[in-house]
Amino acid sequence: KNKVVLITGASSGIGEATAMKLAKEGASVVLCARSEDKLNQLKDKIEKDGGKALVVKTDVTKPADFEKAVSQTLKKYGSIDVLINNAGLMPLSFVEKLKTDEWEKMVDVNIKGVLNGVAAVLPTMRKNKSGHIINMSSSAAHNYFPGGAVYCATKVAVKMFSEGLRKELSPQYGINVTSIEPGAVDTSLFEGITDDDIKEKLKGMKEMTKMEAEDIANSIFYALNQPDRVNINDVYLMPTEQG
Ligand code: NJP
């Protein structure tokens, strides 16, 4: 309640659902992504429901965009209590296809995007001696799946970076850190796959009942809604049918 929450990848899927959930619970949400139109539509929806939202067009691979998002947030709301590093890409492919441009994009968004976000909010959270950083890792940090060598590697990096952050920041500065590690969620993430062999392999998965973006939003709310003395380190959740 009454927290200021900056969410990346808020223009669709898990980020959008999380922004709606947290705004409904009383947070002021700062909506960040590249698709400004979608963010403005979401802001309208949130405000119609009585919530508070600010849109800042942000490419997470650009540190200057993040700095702008933080300064606009501080100007409007006076603080940043929570950063949700949610933006991510999953263009799966087999390594031997050498889709190196897609590898690079995943490293830039999934890993460097998270680092950029932390660098941008840390001075404020350190000064306040409080805050919560939520990083979107994945069940892919636990299990390799076909075509996922690079994607899984990026999500292992996010999980381990979260571990390091928590060890360094929680005791000293009272900043909580949580890694969210979901299995399959029904979002547009799968549409970014260009490899036909992978698309073929994923056909079976289409039949499976995936989790909804709202399910992940609920787990983020749970992690945020703990007393200060409790840090939820990891949330690892799977669709029942995925096992
Ligand atoms: O996917 P999708 P999800 N700068 O495609 C944004 C992880 N995850 O909600 O910039 C800023 O609906 C993009 O915005 P835009 C997954 O790895 C998912 O499923 O406007 N934002 C959009 O809002 C990811 O980390 C599943 O194009 C950038 C958002 O990212 C997170 O959940 C399972 C950007 C993607 O929304 C959210 O993905 C799992 C950039 N450069 C983990 N590039 C799953 N869905 O099954 C992209 O374990 N975005």
C-alpha cells in the first residue's frame, strides 16, 4: 500500500498484470517499456479504476533511459520503494544455428537490463535504507529445455545476481531482493521465437494449461507484502500440467 513501484516490461504479459494488481492494492506504479502507446492505454485503465500511474518510455538496455525513469519517478512521487526488473525476451533456438544477434539481444535485455535497473535505483534505496528489488528469473534457471541454452543461461545469471544482491544489500541497507522463477505463463513471450524447429517442438506445449500472468502478479504481491523482517528469496512456481 502507498508504495512507489517501478515496473519494466509493463506493456504486456506479466508486467502489465503486475502493474494492474499493485495499483489496485494502492501502489503508485511507474510503467516502463518501449511501447509508449500500450503503456498509456494501461495508465488510462489504472486511473479509471482509481489507481495512480506514470508512464516513462524506457529501453532497459539504455542506462540513460533508466536514469530518466528514476528522476521522473522521484519528481512525481518523491521516492522509489520497489523495482521490478521484469522486461525479457525468449527467442529460443538451437546453438548450432548461431543466431548470434538473438543471443546478444537476450544478454542485453535479460541480463544487462536488470543490471541497469539496479544501478539506477540503488543510490535512492541505499540513502533510504529500504527498498525491494524483484528480478524476473525463470524455471529456466533450474531446467534446460530445447533451444534454451542461451535463455536459460541469462536466467541463471539473474537468479545468481539476485542472490549476490541480497547477500550484499539486505543486512547492510535493509533492501530486500526476490527472484521470481515461473514455468510457462500464457503471454506473448513465445511469439518472439523465429526458429521453425523450436516452433514445431513447442506445438505440444500449446495444449498445456499454462499459468496466467495474474498468477505471477499474485506471487510478486505475496513477496512484497511481507513484514520487513521477512525476505522471500525465491519464488519458484510451475503450471500443474508442466510438472
Ligand atoms: O512476456 P511479454 P512476459 N526495454 O512478451 C518488454 C519472464 N518469464 O510477460 O518494450 C524495455 O508479454 C516488452 O515491452 P516493449 C520473461 O523472461 C516469462 O511473459 O514494449 N522493455 C514487454 O512489456 C520476462 O523476463 C515466462 O516491447 C522491453 C515485456 O518485456 C518476463 O517474464 C516464463 C525490452 C515482455 O512481455 C516477462 O515476460 C518465465 C527493452 N529493450 C519467465 N524488451 C513465460 N511467459 O512463460 C522487451 O519463466 N521488453
